[in-house]
Amino acid sequence: MPHPADSPAAATVHSPLAGFLSYLVPGLGQIYQRRIGKGLLFLVCLYSMFFYGMALGSWKNVYLPDTSRDRNLNPWNLPAPVANVYNRLHFAGQFWIGAAAWPAIYQYWTGGPEHKGGALLGGFERTPSEDELNKLQREGDKSWDLGWVYTVIAGVLNILVIYDAFAGPALAEAERPRPTELESATA
């Protein structure tokens, strides 16, 4: 009779839905998989880091500017969205926090710094004007710069959370008992 440890390991089941849920809201995929403690830990830690970074940056450090029209900032004639992300790589990291970065995408598609935003979002995650950016960097301390670092780190860490939800829980392979000398002699 075969020993249970001799049976093949269960196939890993990937969950794209759980991965997508963890992209939308960090930890939501884990909560969907009934790993509630882990999901809540990810949610609280990553959102705390992201929103603390936004607060350090006076709520003006998560945005995607439209820089593609400037020949000096787009020498390779990249498509506008690609050139704009290239010129603000911060947003490439912030994007992975999920729905918390979507207002910046909405503000990008609806207008630049002069756009006042809709009634729902107002100026939230809208590209600051050049005067606003200069004022933040000239009159403030380094908290504005530190704030975008926090938001980028939170977004990049969420990539690991997304992978954890997609790949499922990591289960160690059961240890096989070592045969004793008596068992190996009778086999």
C-alpha cells in the first residue's frame, strides 16, 4: 500500500481573479481566498504607506503629467501615454497600488493642470501646475520628495501582494519519513 507522502503533490491552481482583486485593493484577493488575516495586513500596511506618502506630499505627488507635446521631453516620438509615463516614472510604480491611483489616470485623460476636475474628484491627483510644484519644492522641506517615495514603494510592494493572491498560499511539501533500517531491509 503506497504511503500518503509518496502521492504526487497537488497541482498549483492559479487564481487570476484573486490577483486582479489584489490589484484593485491590496489584500482583497487574499480575503477572497479566505486568508483574511493576511489580506487585512496587506490592506492596512500598503494603504497606510500610500496615503501617508500622499499626505507628506500635500496630496499632490500622485499624478501623470501630459509632457509628450514637448519635443525636448519626447525625442523618440513615443506614443503620448508611453512618453508621459517615461517622463514621470514615479507613476509607473504608483500605478500598481490599484484603484487608489485611478483618479490620476482620470485626471490625465480629462485635462491638464488647468482642468479643474469634475465635481466628484475636483483637483484630487490632478497634475499640479508648474507654480504649485515649484512652491512645494522651494518652500517645503524634503517631505514632498519623501512622500512620492512612500507611494512608489507601496505600489511596487503591491506587485508582490498581487502575485501572492494569483499563485495562492505557499504550502511546504510534506516531509517524507525516512525509512528505518528494518523497513529498508524488508523492502
